[in-house]
Amino acid sequence: MQRRTVVAIAATVTAAGAAVAFTLPSMAGTSPSGSAAAQPGAVAPQLLAAMKRDLGVSADEATAQVKRAKWAAGVATTLRDTSGDSYGGSWLTNGTTLNIAITDPGLADDVKAAGAVPKLVKRSVAQLDSAKKALDTTATKADLVLPGWYVDVASNKVVIQALPGYTEYAAELAEDAGLPDSAVKVTTVKAAPKPLADVIGAQPYFINLDGGQARCSIGFAVAGGFVTAGHCGTPGTVTTDFEGGAQGVVEASVFPGDADMGFVKTEAGVGLQPFVDDFQGNALPVAGSTEAPVGSAVCRSGSTTGLHCGTILAKNQTVNYPEGAVTGLTRTDACAEGGDSGGSWFTGDQAQGVTSGGSGDCTVGGETFFQPITEILETNNLTLLTTDGGAASPPPAEASTPPASAEPTASAEPTTPPASSGGQHHRRGHHRHN
């Protein structure tokens, strides 16, 4: 059987009765975007079109946001290192203004000199991470009724999400974890998240789970195979491609727990290339893995819904899935659906992570979480395949002149969590709301 090429893609299928017709053309019909290939660092026009559709920005504004995010990542990395214990996190406002939180007012001039806006806060990002970890370690099975919690550097607090009628649980968990009211904010969300593997049996690759067949999406090609979500197979699980041919074996997997990440080691003869399929016949380039800050535009591609974009809302989120809690995920307002699990997340040509789970869909919208790719690469000692033929380069060590920013648009603004619901404090009166 002719081997298909792995380029961080996922195919589409249509089903009629018991028959499954694979509709993805061979990789010979999926070619690198011409403009992106001709101009290194340029934003592929297909990506600009998706950002215009989902974020309501023009092509110029989308290009400016992508460049701004890449610049901001380098500046934030530099200031994080120079600020030490006083660093309180970074985020973009309207995709343009880089904010750097600091606990030491004496660092304000350094932040301004780097082209960012200093924000004086009470808690460092290390203290926020510690507070969030306290929730992780204190939470019991009863607390899994809460969708999750995360560090919100913009408000300098830990945010606990609750379904309607469950805000009291959030307040009780915070109290048990020893967190002061001033460090916690409770928000209400409409739905609980779930992993986005699809058990209807279709490409781009299949795994056997609990006697059935599940479908997931390839994340990114790495040396020796590809990365994907951890819930898309356990070590030793055999994977097949969208034609039913042998593809590889899951070599590493974590889910639930500290991550939702997996690595599939592919068989000899499976081609590995540094691109992402946009499901319009184009392969978008992957040039590195510079991590975009909160507030940046981000796009994802998956086998069910194709290419969609949104905004990075928070990092280091604990998400409570039915299978258990997963820590360290990134929260976005981009949509996704079943079967998109494992798929690619990227800002411009920089890989960001792989789809984990979420709520809602691409008709009504929702929120989706992804597993950061840097942790997958570091934990499994993997090398991301990039268009320059090597591993991803780290962010610049020194701050550079910020790129010109486009005028912000209302639709591009990061979503602000709702105000606190003010839950009362009385612990372990846990009862299910039916």
C-alpha cells in the first residue's frame, strides 16, 4: 500500500450507512502555501483568511498581531529572566499592547525601555503558580464538579470556574487550600469540558479504545514520528492511518495528570514534514515553537472542523475532565469538536500545542484547551521538524524594537472572565445539584 505523508495533518471522511468514504486527497494535492514559502516569516494567506473570519480583523491587522506576538514573546522572556522573583507575568491587550506585571516598582523603567507597559501587582507569577498548585493538591473527587482553575496574570489572581449553581464549591475549595479571598476570583461557565477524541471511526489516524475505534488528529511532525494528545492512546497502542494501513505505535502518553500529551513513533517509510494542513489543499509552514503570550491570536487545525482561530485567554489551567484532572493546559476561545483532539495549534508559523478538549462547538462557539508543545518536546526529548530543517530556535535574548501595531478591533479583544459570584464559605457540605 502506498504510504501517506505525515505533515501534521488530519483527513476528513463522509459516512453513508456502514461505508466510509475518505475524501482527503493524497499529499501530492496538498502543497505549501506559495506566499509563505516564498517569503520566510510571512503569514500564509489561508491563515490570514481564517483570522479575518474568526477574529474579525483585516489581513493587515492579522499580520501585525502575529508579528507583535512573536516580538512580545521575546521581550517577555527577557524581562522574566531579568526581573527574577518580581516577575508577575505578561499578556497582550487587544493583541497589541504588551503588559508586564512586576511586584517591584523599581523595575518599571526597565519594562518601559523594552517597549512594554509595567503593571504593579501584589503577587508574582511564582506565587500565583503556587496558589494554583495548592488548589490542585487540595481538590478531592467532589471538586471535579468544577470545570477547572487557572492563573490569570491580568487580574493577578487564581480563577476558579464553576457551572451555574456550583459557585459555593469554588469558594469552599479556595478556603480549604488556604487561599485568601483577595487572591481568588470565581467565574461561571456554561458547560463542562471534555476530551475531543471522536469515537465514530474515521481518519486521519485511528486507535482502539475500550473495544471501539477512536479518531484523533495529528499534531506536529517531530523526528521519528508525531506529537498528539495523551488521551489518544496509551503506550503500546497501535495507530493506523486514514486508509487503514499500519502507521505507528504510541511510545509515550500522559493523561490525565500533569499533561495531555502523546508521542507516536511512526514506521519506517512514513514521510514526516513540517507543515499543517488547512483543509483547503494547502500545507502551512511550521518554522519554530516560540510561545505566544496571553492575549495573542492563535489558530488550530483538526480533522473534524478544519482551520479556526481565537485568542489565548489563560495559561497553566487545571481542567477537570470526566476521566480526571489535567494540569498545565492553555485556555482559548477558539472552537473545536470531537475528533479534533491532538490537532495543531499555532500563531503564524510558530507551533503552540495540540488540542486537548473543551466545550461548545464550531456552530455556537465555546472554549478549547491545548497542551503546550514545549512541554511535550522537553519531556520526551523530541525535536520539532521545521521548515529550516532543524529544531525551533529560542526567543531572542534581548528586547528588540516592537513591530508597528494595527488599530485594535473590538472583536479581537481577549475575553475577560465574569465578575466573582461571591460564593459563601462553608466547607465540605458537598452535594450534587441535579
